[in-house]
Amino acid sequence: MLLKWNTHINLVSRQNPEKVFDELWEKAMEIENGLPEELTRILDIGSGNGFPAIPIKLMRMHVDIKLLEPRKKRYNFLLYARTELSLYEGFNIYNVRWQEFTLPDYWLPEKILHQGIKLGEDFRRKFNLQSS
């Protein structure tokens, strides 16, 4: 699915997409293996090609994941992937930048994924998080 869509929009490197896919999957499994068993909420910022959020969700169906993807083409890919993989419950995708997103008061993420995106003090203030 990722490789098919990659011919239309840039989701991974086009020079060796199969190798990149394998590397992304391996990295996602490393992240998933490092997560606490009791984890229930993940916020993925700049979700793009769905890594590592999709593999994590496939391994942990009980985890509620919110994906933020501002680019419309990548957002559409994520919607397609969610449908193809039947990831409806606890897998919400938003076509928005993190600066424009408002978390529900009852939903505080236990893990924040942000590959390739630098998050600073503005982010921590917006989501009422402590500095790490």
C-alpha cells in the first residue's frame, strides 16, 4: 500500500523504497518494543507515511492514537491506510498542524511521536506538558 501510493506522492525515498520501508518497519518495532505495556494514548505529530503509528497500532490495538498531518495528500494516504487496515477504533487522523490542534481535556498523551519535527517550549506550553 505504502509503495503503491509512493508512486503518486512522496511518502518515502523513491530511490530504494523497499529498503526504506523495511528500515521504517524495523524502527517502528524498536519504538513499539520500548513502550510500556500499560500505555494507552499516543500523539503522533507529522504522521506523513504512517510510521511508526500504523505498525504500533497493529501491534497494540488497545492503544488510542491521534495522528496530526497537515499535508492534505499525506492525510488522504493515512485515511486510505486506516480504511484498508480497518483501524477505526482509537485511530484518529487530523488534517492539521499541531499549532492548530486542541487536545480534549480528558486525553493527555502518554507518548508523543514526532519524527523529524523539533518541538520546543511552545509545544510543551500548548499541551501543558513538563519539560523533559
